[in-house]
Amino acid sequence: MVLTIFKYALRRGFWNPISLSINCALPLAVLLFGGRINIVNIDASPTASSYTVALFIMYGAFVMARSIQVDKLDGVIVRILAGPITMRDYLVQNFLAAMIPMVFLSFALGVVGMIASGWHFTFALGAALCYVFLAATSIGLSFVWSCVFKNREMSSAVHGVFITMVATIGGMIIPLTLLPDAIFYLGALFPAHWAARSIGALYEHGFSVEYWLGIAAMFLFSAAYLLYGGKRGII
């Protein structure tokens, strides 16, 4: 009874065609052909392919976390909370159901990056850890997103545009060094910026202070999103 929501959310969020495509097929395709995607430095830098994978992590995490919005719009959450389940338990179980596959996926992508794209072990491990925290922030943001939007189709459409915009000003599509100062500092308000900084610092300096600063920033973002999503009425 305790883990019923967790099991249902895990099955519903992960085992569907859209989720499998965004979370597995597309990131794997990027890594298998990662060298060809890297425009800046095809032979040396793995950052372009890792940024593209990070972008898919953001989209995939939203798909994994859509169960809360579906429950709200279908009225299922009202029936769930009528039983011996608190709002905190409901959110925690949905968060774990979305995170566990993303953790396994992140480290699997690191392994594939080493095998298919020639990532060094240090870079693969650091990138996988970065993906885990980026997934956590994206899932937390999805919980907040569910509080705002009442229409499922509108939510998905606007979220796609929003993620693309955030990825652009955050340095995942256009390198941070090419962004104007105003856009650079604006991007720092979003987790994508810190993910891009962490990956860039990881490639340049390994597990440096700047890398861990990005990880810490994403951790704080995820905590803030979860606290806000937990307090805001989503019924």
C-alpha cells in the first residue's frame, strides 16, 4: 500500500513510447554519433554531444514527472488523498519514481559515452553525476509546472518552448563564452546554465571548484522547486 503510488508512477512514466524515445533512444543516438554532432571541435571536445544529451535529459525528466499533472487534471489525486496518503508521501513517491530510472539512465549514458564517443572515465563519471542533478531539477520544475497549467496540451507545448529557450540562454545550444553578458547572467537564473558550466568545467579542469559549484546550484534549485511544488495546492 505504501509504495503503490511509486510503482504506478514508475510504470506509467517510464514504460511508454514517448518516454523511451526521449530518455533512451535519442540520447543514445547522440552518443553513438557524438563526434559528428560536435561542431566546435569534432576531434577533441565531447562537450557538444554531452550538452545535447543534457537537453534530452531535461525533456525526458518532464515526461517522467507528468504523472502528477495527469492525476490532477483527471481528478485522480482527489481520490488518492482521500485515503491514508499525505501530500508529502504522494510527492516523494512520484519524485522517486521519476528519479530512479533517470539515475540509472544517466550513468548508463556515461558508460556509452566512454565506449562510443571516447569519453575519458573522469568526464563520463562527472557528466553522469551532472545529468542526475539536472534530472532532479527538471523533475522538481515539472512539479511546479503542474501547479500553474490547467490544460495538458498547452502545458506540453509551452514547456517545450520554455526548455529550448532556457537551454539556449543557459549555454547548451550557444556556448556560454559567445553569449552577451546580460544573457549570461539571465541564464544563471536557470539550472541549465549551471549544468552547462559544470560540463564545461569538467572538460577543462576535471572535478574543479566550478564543477561542484554547478552541482551545488542544481541541488539548491531542485530543493526550491520541490518545496514550492509541495506547498502549492495542485488539486
